[in-house]
Amino acid sequence: MTKSTTDGITQNTQAAKQPTDEELIARFQKGDAYAFDLLVKRYKDPLLNFTYRFIGDLVEAEDIVQETFYRVFKNKHYYKEVAKFSTWIYTIAGNLAKTELRRRKRRKIFSIHKETPMEKELEIPDLRTDPEKEVNTIVTEKLIQKAISNLPKKFRQVIVLRDIQGFSYEEISSIIKVPLGTVKSRVNRARLKLQEDLDFLQEDLEQLSL
């Protein structure tokens, strides 16, 4: 048996030994704190990506992820293995994100504060140190995120879950508690809107590079 074959078998064996999410939460419900740490490690980055794409603010997204894990920790016994753990935790994060968006809307309605030009945060890339390709990548990411943020909330949530997080239509239906057909319709409409908005992406980048 060759070394590469042996390595492949070892890797497959190690992968097979990885506990499922459901096994980890079951262990945590029995008092295994390390199982919770493994869940945090497994879900921290995907949840941050999801919440950031949903609400468009990294600091608030980080707060939501922390609150999500706090609620999982506090309410661990509410989870029942009738649904996937990923569905449960994304439902918690999604509800927190929607609550934050509602708060943001109320703040806009009641706020009388007007930003001065000096108060607005501007991010200007340092062209002396950043290669042109990296700058264009940053600009592209910002434009894509802006297009996602401009989507209505119900479309933004499903497009992030489907096309960025990779959830199935059935899983999304369980997470956001709407019928499967509605999920598919919202994803299709969100994709059409994004395609329309991002048609100008290449043109914008070309203008920036002039």
C-alpha cells in the first residue's frame, strides 16, 4: 500500500470520527462544555458571514453572533432532535438579525441627528501599498454587499441562506418558517434583482481604474 493511499485512508477515518452537530449538542445538554466549544468553532465564521450579509454591519453582526451562542448556551435543553441543529441555530441568528433591523428602522424614524461630513466614516484604500488587483477585489466586495443590502429584508435573508450559506430550499423553509414555494419564489426574485443591480459592476470597476 502506497503512502498516499495510507494518508487518504487516515484522513477518511479522521473525517468519519468527526461528531455531528446533533451529537455535539446532545453531549452539551449532558454537561460536556467542550462540545459547546466545538459548536462555536464550527459555526462562528459561517454565522458571522450570514449576519453580516443580512444586516450589512460587521460590528452589529459580531454582536448578534455572540448573542446567538449565548442563547444556545442558555437554552440548550430547548433543542430537540426533530430538526437539524443548523436549522435551529440559524433560526436564532436570523430572528436576532431581523430584530436589529427593526430597531435600526425605529432609530431612523425617531432620530433627529444629522451627520456632518466629518462624522461620516470613509474607507479609502491606500493605493501606495495595496496592489491594484487587491483594491479591485475590495471594491467588488463592497459593491456586491451594497447590492445585497439594498434588497428588501425578506429577499436578502433567503439569498444569503441559499447562495452564500448553501442551505437547501427545504432547510431555508424551516429556518424562516415560510412555505417551500415562497422560498423558491423569493430566491428567484432576489437573484433577478441582484443581477439587474450588478450589471453595472464591471462598468463601475472600469471607471475606478481610469
